Amino acid sequence: MLQKFWINRRKAVALALVVGGSALLPMSAQAQALSKAPLNLAMIAEPQTLDPMASTADLVGTIMQHVYEPLFTFDANWKMVPMLAESLPKVSADGKRYSITLRKGVQLHNGRELNADDVVASLKRWMDVSPRGKALSKEIADLSANGSHGVEITLKAPYAPLLPQLALPSGMAAIMAKESIATPLKEFVGTGPYKFKERRPDQYVLLTRFDQYSARKEAPSGYGGKKTAIADELRFIPVPNANTRVEGSLAGQYHFADLLPTEALNRLEKSGGKTVPILTPSFGFPYFVFNTKEGVMASQPVRKAVQTSFGEGEMLAAGFGDTRFFVAEPNHFPKGTPFYSAAGSASYNERDAAKAKGQAAQAGYKGETIRILTSRQYDFHYNMALIMAEQLKRAGFKAELNVVDWATLVQRRNDAKLWDIYITHSGQFPEPMLSPPQLGDGAPGWWSSPAKQAALAALNQETNPAKRGALWGAVQQVVYDEVPYINVGKFNSLSARSPALQGYVPSTWPFFWNTGLKN
């Protein structure tokens, strides 16, 4: 059923996308029919870093997936496929040893061939820097090169999410030239179809075509298969104001505008062909992260009281308005998928101020300020935070909104002394351990407990997909019990493209290889 769910999602996406005959051509013919003209791409903010390992922010992954590539990636149905690896790994009978063979002749941006030492050095850095990498490092007994194009990963125990963890673009296990590795990164030397050229803060990040790119031979599918850099340049432009992204799209200023406010849909639909709205179904889920390390939210009983005060349905309505864009439901995974579970659902959407006030008093809450960190860059984040603050006040909590730009939020959330709750969102993936990062170790919120460790160990050491579904229910129950974060619901996203932009496929992290402008 999981595969059927994701296939249906992609079919819906494709129907929302295909406008113009060239989008239906085979990739080789389509590339020849398109212009090499640069693409202007309006993003929601200035990226706080270009280091794809150092941040789980989608914006960083969106940009830098054009520069760096992982060993494995996802096809259009979220199935694992090789990228820099020659094929999927050989796994030992006990499920602990993964033998990976690299593709030969893959060129790095500095002109030499990728080898196993680059991969080992990159993965070791990822395990030092990335929250997901840090969590994965605890599962690994050994990581080493085997000749010039072989990599061996030995696990302490079977770990089912290994390949998906290595594939996710967010907080990416990016493979980079070992001589470029530093903290912080000063050079961005990968294998992707585009090279880093220039960054002008608050103006753009500029990537240029890598003419020596070593493409795979398989047909393009999702993030996998053959990548062709058609446009000479990709210019990622920070446009923090959502309405400015809408107006720029309507004026033809941008070839693509990401994450637009839902109320703009009617204007985009009635633009007379000036722009093409893109609705990406099952895009992701917004969620509130709690600071379990310091401050008032470090108390689990207080977090439970806050959870009781929440009305997620009201938040989603404020965030998205149009019911075509959201669904309020307690299950973290959609019905019909292997990880669907109703565990903990009684604690969802209670919106019970009186009950929450009683729980807070019993928990010892004494009127401390709850600092809510949010940003206007994502319109729906801010609107949901406004409703959340009102719900907290109705339950007797003292709530304070701290509104900052997105780059500042991403920076501040790493300091436990600066916030109590922050709002973010994630893509909806078929592997539980891919998101949110709080399921791993070290992510903002710093959730750690014996119940968490036990539930996740049972889930991750079980390699039988049929058995893992039931084990996820136990994890979901712990999330509702301990309240490290609250999954608000599910939402679809709205973006827009120029009618001249061909080949674009709606994605959680938009990518612009295999895309170009009509001549």
C-alpha cells in the first residue's frame, strides 16, 4: 500500500504540472528544445548557511542538492535508488555489513575523480556535524574504504533506515572533495550538475552549469536517474515577503516562486496564462518543537497541559484557510500506508482551556512566559503561531511571540536559552526516521528519554517492513505522552512557475536540473 500511496501522489502532482507539449517529450529531446537562459528562482529567505550538513532547513537542501549528491536517493515513488553508488549495496546475511561500490569516472568540481576516501571523509564529517548523522553514528561500528571505489559500513546491529538516512536532501549526507572539508566550509566542491559560483547575501546564490558532470544513464525519476543541466545558471533569490513572491511571479520577474500563500491561488489561476500555479499534494506537516532542555517547557507535565490547550484544526484553518490545502488528523502517517496508527489520538485537537489550566496548576506552572519563536517568511507558520498564542492565553499561560526572519530563527533554535517553542514544517516521507529530526539525537528541542530510546530501538532494528508498521505506533504513543513536538496536521503547498519553464516536477525540495525555458 505504501508504494501505491506515493504513486498516486505523484500522478496527482504530474496532473497539476504538465502544461505545454515539451513537458511530455523524452528528456533528451526536451533538453535540445529548451533554452540555456539563466533561471531566476524566488526562495522564501536568505539561507543561513550553504553547508548542506550543518542545517536541516529545507532551503539549504533545496539549493545545495544541485551542487552535492548523496550515495543513494529517492525516485518518483520514494523508492531507494543509487546515485553516486553504482548500485544498491550488498548486505550481509546478518544485516550488519553494507558493501557499497562507487561509480567510476565521476568528476568532482575541482577536476579530479571521486574516490572512496572522499566518501569516507564526507560521511565522517556528516556524522560529526548533522543531527541525523550524529544519531546514525551511534549505530555504526566501522566505516572504511575498500580500495579506490569501495566503501564498507558495519553496523552494531541491523538498522532498517540506513539507506533513507543517507539519501535525504535535508541535512544531507553530501559527498564532497575531501580536501575541501572544513568547519565551516569555505569551498563547495561536489559532484552535482551545477557548481557554486557566488553568494551575495540578501541578493542571490548563483550556481553555474558543470560541463563535466557525470550523469547516470537511467531515465529521470524523482531525485534519481539522469540529470541534465540545461540552464547556464541558477539564481536563487531570497524574497522573504510572500506577497512579493506572488507579485513577482505574476509580473514574470521569477521563473519559479516557492511556497506562496494559499489565498493567492485564485489570482494565479486567473492570471491569463502569465503564471502557472502548482499544487503539491501531501507536501508535508507543520509541527511545534518544544525545548525539553531548559526553561518552562523542560517540564513534561507542563508540555502535556500545553498540548491539551491546543486546537490543531483551528491552527490549520488559520494557516491555510482553504480546505483544499490541509487535513486535521492525529495520525502522523496517512491512512492506507504501513505506518498509519491511531496511537495517542485522544490527545490531539483537544482545545480544552479549562482542563489545560488544571493540568498546568498541578504541574506547578507559575505564570512563566512561554517564548514562541516564529517567522513571517512562511506565512502559515506565523498565522498558526498567532492562534497558538491565543489558545495558550485562554488556558492561563503567558505567551510571547518572538517574530524573526527565518535565518535568525534557524540560528536561535540552536540555543536552548532563547526559546520555549518554535514552529517549522517537514516533508511527508515514507520512512519515519527521516523526519522530524527530533526523532534523532541532538536536534533543537534535545528530546531524550528511556521510552524514546526503547521505542526507536525496536522500530529501527526490525528490518521486516510488515512488522515495522506496528512498532511505529509505539513511537507515536511516546510522542503524544512526552510531547517533544506536536504534529499539527498535513498540508499541500502552493508554488508557481513561468509558463516558459518546462520540465519542472513538484517536489518537497524543488530541483532545477532537467528544466529550462522554451526558446
